[in-house]
Amino acid sequence: MLLGRCSRWLTALCGALLACGALAAPVTVLRVAAQEGTEPKFMPGPQGGVIGLCIDIMHAIERIDPGLHFEGHQHWMPLVRVYHEASVGQQDAVCAMQHLPDREPQYRFIEPPLFNINYMLMARTDDAAVINSWDDVRKLGPQAVVLANRGFASNQILEQLGGIQIDASAASTSMNLQKLMAGRGRFFLHRTPGLHGVLERGGALNKVRILPTVMLKAPLYMALSRQLDPAVAERVRAALEQMARSGELDQLLKKWDE
């Protein structure tokens, strides 16, 4: 009799716990980091926090699939280190990475793409150069140095083009803007969205102009470590697909495309 009452009591207790979510499935944590120098993907926010397009994308995935949680996006890390840690399984996801052939063995690129970027050249406002193609850059000779961020896809793109004088020694966009304004490079290759905001925050609005020609277009993806459970990768894909269908990805891009 006593055992029966205890059994019924335990059954009722378990039901109550399930009803209030105390015995819900555990949350899967995806380790990430805030990527230095990648505005507007990641930007300094108020009170020392990190904001940006990728923060919004990760929060949206968590809202769609509450069993997923991104951890570490409030801690800054150089982009090169982010890529390395994800390649060896020390991080689980890299937000908004370009899908280059040499990256395929290290990362799983999730469809659909998060957004598209345009690579643009910048020059000083007193430079009258007219650039309609990469051949126009080559014709300017060895003094037409193109600046790029070290470890970014723009550097690899320039190397693959051939015949372009490249300086990718600077690790950040702000450093390359300073080099451009100081005449230590003729052009700076960087990408939209958010390029006007980069110039404004870098104090370069009246000193640097964005050349009108789009030099290259490319989609960016959520890239996951190859060590991550494929079932988790499928959950991320399903959430992103829902965001693409609903138009939420486009809305988030518009919010940060300044």
C-alpha cells in the first residue's frame, strides 16, 4: 500500500516537472567568438558588449530552435584565430564566412547563405583614378598597391587574380584606412555591407572615397566545424532556411547595411 502511494506520488511529481520544463532536453551549446575587425558582423556595443548582424542572426536561430545556444560571441578574437579554432574543433561555428575551395575540408558550409557581399575598392579623395576592372589596376603599375586585411578572404582573392601588388600586413580595417590616408597604399579592398559606417567611425568620410565599381560579389555562409555533430548542423540549417523563407535574413541585413 505504501509502495503504491509512493509510486503514484513519484509519477505525479515527474509529470509536474515535465510540465514546467524542468526535465526538458538539454540545450546544445555552440561555441563562437566575436570576430575582430569585421563590422557590421560584430561591432562594439554599449557598456562593453558586442552587437552586430551576426549577433542578431545567432539570436534568431536561438529563438527558432530554443535547444540551441551560441556562447562566446561577447568575447573578441582575431579572425585568423577564430578560423583556426573552428578548423580544429575548439569552436563550433563561424558566422558569415566566404566559401573558398581550400576551406572545404575544414568547415561545413550551411545553405542557404546568410547574405551577399560586394567587394569595393577605396581610394583617397584626391586620387582621380577611374577603375572599371582589375586590368585598370594592373595598368597603373607596381605603385598601385592594394591594401587588404590579413587573414581575410580579400587577401586570397587578390592573390588569385595575379598581377596585383598586395599589402596585407595590417590585421584590421581601421589600420588599413590609416595606411590608405597616409599614402602607404593606393587602394583598399573591403566589402559591403556597412562600408559607409566603417568610414564614418574611422574618421575617413572626407578623406576616402568608395569607387563605384563592384569588383567582386560573393555569398557568405554560416560555417560549422567538421567535428560538430551532423544532427546539430541540420538544426542550424533548418533554422536558417526558415529565416530565408520568411525574409528575416534580408531584414537583418537591411538593418545593418549602413
